[in-house]
Amino acid sequence: MTTRPETAGVEPALRLLSLGAGVQSTTVLLLACEGAIPRFDVALFADTGWEPRAVYANLDRLRAHAERAGIPVRRVSAGNIRTDALDPKHRFVSMPLHTLNPEGSRGLARRQCTSEYKITPLKKAARELLGYAHPKRVPPGVYAEQAIGISTDEIGRARDSGVRFLRNVFPLLELGFDRERCIEFLQDRGFGETVKSACVGCPFHGNAGWRWIRDHDPEGWEQAVEFDRAIRHGYPHASKHGQPLRGQYFLHRSCKPLDEADLDTPARHLRLVPTPATLDEDGDPDGCSPWSCRSGAPVGQPDAA
Ligand code: SF4
């Protein structure tokens, strides 16, 4: 990433990790615990409140591990995305829902959830940790270095934070770690069961992701099926305020009710060589990364507040 003139040669006031708790950011945290890369002052996990149970269990284990190495893991949150979306009194939560329009065409609703539930609380926490909570202005030259878990196979997703007080760095790119290397590294350290981090009801799940939730997190699956029914004609807040959707909303890309959608995978032998179709079937392998989202279209660059 480019070094901005005002921070050239200036040491960061803080070193942060944006911890998604998936494969890549968990690897970065463990590397710091081992002293292979500089220690973080804080690792920040942006919690949407609707992660699979396995992610929270992994996070608890990681927290204990990191704190033994002197790295606190702090959870930041803007609320619970599921309960907010279903609350008629809560402001509209825009998830990238699949839409079926009255004339039969399909689309994808605008995504604001990553920004609202992940990027905004991470920026707010960084400002507070720097000592310049909003609306205080962060002086030029004062910044936190923020490590992001991007591996060499996804280098195109590495990008700047878009704000002056946060400078993104990519330790896995510097070390030449691809995703496979990260998985081996985690397995060697007893973290081989690390699962991807994304909301239980994320419409970006491919069939593999939905099957995983159905088979490993029955409570989450039940919530997702109920949620899918509840948003069929729009979010309760939008309907209550006279903005009903013209068509229908769905969590599954087939625009079928989640519990009726075909989640079966293509035959194994067809999947040995990844093709756009099989990749599409599997969906996003690593979940929703706040700063470099792997799902769907990249999140728009945040403002410079
Ligand atoms: S995981 Fe999906 S639903 Fe959750 S914040 Fe990211 S894009 Fe939105």
C-alpha cells in the first residue's frame, strides 16, 4: 500500500489487527503471538451478533491464546444484525438479499451491512484507542497500523483503509503465505478447525456454506430459515414505513425459500478441477472480511471521517 506523505517515516501510535477469526486473520494473530511479526496492541473483532456458534467458540479459544501472549482481543459491535433487521422499530438494515422482481427478473439488494456492522465499529474503536473519539479530529501524522489477513492468492483484495488514521498492512503478503500455507500453519498449532466467519444468514453463502450451517449449527439454521420467511416481502421497518418491496426477498440465490432450496453439491469428481460453476457452488471460502470483503462486490471505500 502507498505510504501517505504525512506518515512517511512516522511510527504508528498503535498496532491493531482486524480479526475476522477466519483462516487468514487467525494465522496473522498466531504469527504475532509467536513473535514472527510485530506484536499487536489490540486485536479487534467486529461482531454482527449472528456468527455461527463455532466462530464464537474459536474466538474464545483465540482470545485466551492471544492474551497469554499479551495481545488483548476486543469485540466491537454496532448491534445484532438479525434482531435489528427483524425489528420494525429499527432503522433499515441493508443485507445483500436476493430479489425476485414481479416481472420475474432477479437482482441483489444493496449491501450496507458490512460497512454498518463491521467497518464503522472498527473505525470507531481505532479512533477511541488513538485517543481521538469522534468528533475529535485525528491530527495529521497520528495513525494506527492495521494488519489485515490477506493471503498471496487473493492479493487483488488488498487495499487501503480509505481513512487517514488507519494504515493497512498485510503481513501474509510480506511472508508469502497463501491460503494453503495458512491452513497448514493453523493445523500445526492445533487451530485446524478454524471455520469461516460470516453471518449465519449471509445471502452470499454458496450451497457449501448453507449445508455447513444446516449440518453443524442447527439453531443457526432454524434462525436463518425463520429469517428468510420473515423478510420475504421486505424488512419489517421498511414495510411499516410505507416502503414495501415490489417483489420478494430471499437468502438463497435460487430465490426459493431456504428450507426448500436444493443445497446438494455436484458429484465429487466434477469438483476436482475448480470451475466458475463449482466455485459458485461452494460460495465464498473465507467469509466476510470487513476491509477486503471476499464476498460479492467489494465494499465501497469508507469515508475519511
Ligand atoms: S457476512 Fe454477509 S450479511 Fe454479514 S455483514 Fe458480511 S455481507 Fe453482511
